[in-house]
Amino acid sequence: MRNVGLAVALSVTLAGCAIQRAQVAQDARAQMVGLSKEQVLGCMGPPANKAAEGQTEVWSYASGNGFSSTVATADVSTSGQAARVGNQVYGSANSTGFGTAVSTRRFCTVNVVMTNGLVSAVNYQGPTGGLLTAGEQCAFAVDACVKKQ
């Protein structure tokens, strides 16, 4: 019973962290607007990719903690029979089964859009989090750019 309580406490703690990271990612979308290229380099480092068109640049960063979840199902059926003949017992058993598993990985690509050398938007792409924690995988890249309250 103690292990169940520990598992529940750990799950609640991890969910709280994911919600907090989702909030950091949401805050970054507003707080980073207006930062200079130098400020972005200072808090996020050099981007993995850059694209430019006219006065607009997009810097891309990979973000995430490698979280993946797997859901597995299995169906097993067994059958058996036994017969007694005199002092001897004869038996047989059969077992068949199949299973499936689906694994998903969460990650985020952070695109920092700059116009005339200043951040004009921060966009996120990918499976960035859960239903209540959208964007939480993006927080790893933008965390140093967000002012803590």
C-alpha cells in the first residue's frame, strides 16, 4: 500500500512540473517579443537552423526532455482439460495471445521569428505536451528567456 501512495505522490509532482513548464512556454510567447538577436543568443544560444526572407528571420531550436509514453494491450486466452483414467491423470493446455503497443514521443521545435532584428513572434511545432500541458516540451529551450515572477 505504501508503494501505491508513493506512486500517486510522484505522479502528482510530475504533473505539476509539466503544468509549470507549460506556463513558462506560454509566458515566453509574450515576454520574448521585442528581444534583440543578441538577447536571444544570450538566453537560448545559437539556433539549430536559420531561415531568412527579406527583413524577417526564423531561428529554430529543438526542445524537449525525451519524454515518451507507451500504451500496450494484450489479449491472452487459455484452455485446458484433464481426464482421469484409473490411477493416471492426463491433461493438456493451450495458450494463445497477441498484443499491440503504441509509443509516442513528445518534443517541440521552437521557431523564433525576428523582424528587423527584434523578436516579433515565438511559435511552437510538434507534439509539445498533453491536453492540459500544451507547450510543456517547449519550455526547456525558452526557460532562460522568461522572467520568473
